Amino acid sequence: MKETIKSDIRRLSKDALEMLMKENNWPRYRADQIWEWVWTKQRVTFDQFKNLPKDLVGFLETNFTILPVTVDKVQKSIDGTIKSRMKLFDDHLVESVLIPVQNDKRFTVCVSSQVGCSLSCAFCATGQMKRMRNLDASEIYDQVALVNKQCLETYDHPLTNIVYMGMGEPLLNYANVLSSIDHISSPKGLGMSPRRITVSTVGIAKMIRKLADDKVRFNLALSLHAADDVKRSTIMPINEQNNLSTLMDALTYFHKTTGNRISYEYIAFDNFNDTLEDAENLLKYCKLFPVRVNIIEYNNVSGVNFEKSKASRLDQFAKYLTQRGVMVTVRRSRGKDIDAACGQLANKG
Ligand code: SF4
């Protein structure tokens, strides 16, 4: 007989769990207890739920399962960055990266939201993989919880920030991404403020508007990378349906509705998007709402014909913007030696 595949109990919302208890004649507080075991204490087998009666444990074992993410491989960079390859229940692999800035006591995890990616940005290693599936909210949550543990063990400090900038496009896995953030920021989950969470998108105007309508409390980063449509469409096919003017309208709406922080990510490619004319184009998009620009050093990805900008050019580019009142940070790459830097995640191992 074919075995029925049981569903992860963590797919249930709190309301659904309470309803399940009610329908099966268990008191409502049992839902609170189960919730705490799976989300706060992160136990992965039902027999560890010590305050539940045996018959309820049996009921859960018969009808549900828990499918935790496990750490499959860890690589540490000379600069302290740690890349973890995470294994999902169906043997798919995703990567999460811990980026420590010890002087600032800033410990950021970069998490993945999809296995692979469908968007084929020209500079990105993940884009060379096919999109296999979306991650569940619990699978995103587990990445954060596991890296938080790693951060405490290695740096004696908990995570301070989370960025959804790993494998995949978060806004194409909208419901799970939002649900994971609810769990991460809940006091019954990891209790991290949504203000310390940034979701990075290549720019899907309709979904940016939806974020605003859903009144999210986290920050948004747009992977801009070029400030004119022709160039941007060359490296990011998504720009053909979501051009810069549509995106700027959506971001303006997001800013007006939520007041949350917006930033632009801008990978500098030699002689492609790093001239003063490019900086001038970018400046136009920095005047619509308050925005911070993060200029990122490009990291080589095999099979990609881009070179990183020369340091002097990059500095000139940044100076052009700062002199005109734009908040700019130039990010030298982290974790390059272990392929953990921006755009390099591809389960190479
Ligand atoms: S940059 Fe992001 S959206 Fe583009 S291919 Fe890579 S993972 Fe996908």
C-alpha cells in the first residue's frame, strides 16, 4: 500500500491548529503548547512534547510530521563569513550565509527563499540553475534559527539582521516569505524586530504594491544594478515587464503607505554601469523618496562575461552621488573565497 505523505504540522496557522484541537475535542490551550514546541523550542519529534498527553502525541504522530532543515556542509571564509549548505526534507539544497561585522556587532544572515531561480539575471550563479520549488515558511525560519545558533557558537552573539537575498526571488514566494517573517518576528518565534529584516527583490511592481497594501513592517531593497531600461533589460529580463518607471511608481507607493526603509543594490560592472553618466541616471531615482544606495563589488561567476569595476572608478561613482546628498555605502565583497558573495550562491559545495 502506498504510504500517505504526512504534512508538516508547521504548515498550519495558529487558527487552523486551534480548530484542529477543537474538532478533536482537545482543549484550546493544547494548540498553544504545540505551537511553542515547534516554533519557540524548535523540537523536531512529537515525543519531545513533554507536557502533552500520550494520546495527543499519538494523534499528532499519526496525522502529521515535522520536516526540519539540516546543516549539510559548512565553509568558513578567511574574513569570517560562514556559508552553510542546508538540506531540505526532499534532499534539495539551498545556501545561507552568515556575514559578521564584529566591530559593529552586526551579524547578518542572508537566507534563500527558493530552490534555484526562474529569473535568469545575467550576472548570477543561482540564475543558471533551474527553479525547482518554493521554500516553505518553516524552511526559511529554520535557516535563520540554525544560523543564529551558529552565530552564538562562533561569535558569542545572536543574529542582528536578516536579509532575504540568497537563492531565489522572495516576491515569487510571497505567502511563505511573509509567513516566515511573521514567525521570525513573533515573540513565540525568534522575536526579531521586522525593522531588522530586509527583503530584496529584482522588482516585481505588482508585488511591491501588495507589500504596501499588506502593511508590512520590514525594509525593502531593490536590486537595481542599472538605471536605464535598455541596460537593465540586458542583464535582468524581468525588467521587460517591470520597467523602471513602473517600479519607481510602485516604490513611491510603498514608501507613502508604509514609511519603511528602501535601498537600492547596485553591483558595479566594469564599463557597463559604472560611468559618471550611469551615476547621473541613478541620481534621478534617488530623489523620489529617501533611499540608501549600496554599491556592491562584483564577484566573478563562471560563464559570465563581466568584470568588476576598478576601485578608482567605483570611488568616483560613489563620490558623484554622495556629493549630491545621496546616502551611499560601498560594499567590498565578503566570503568570495568560498563562493558566498552576492550572486555566487549555486550549491557548488
Ligand atoms: S539575482 Fe536573484 S532573481 Fe536574479 S537570478 Fe539570481 S537569485 Fe534569481
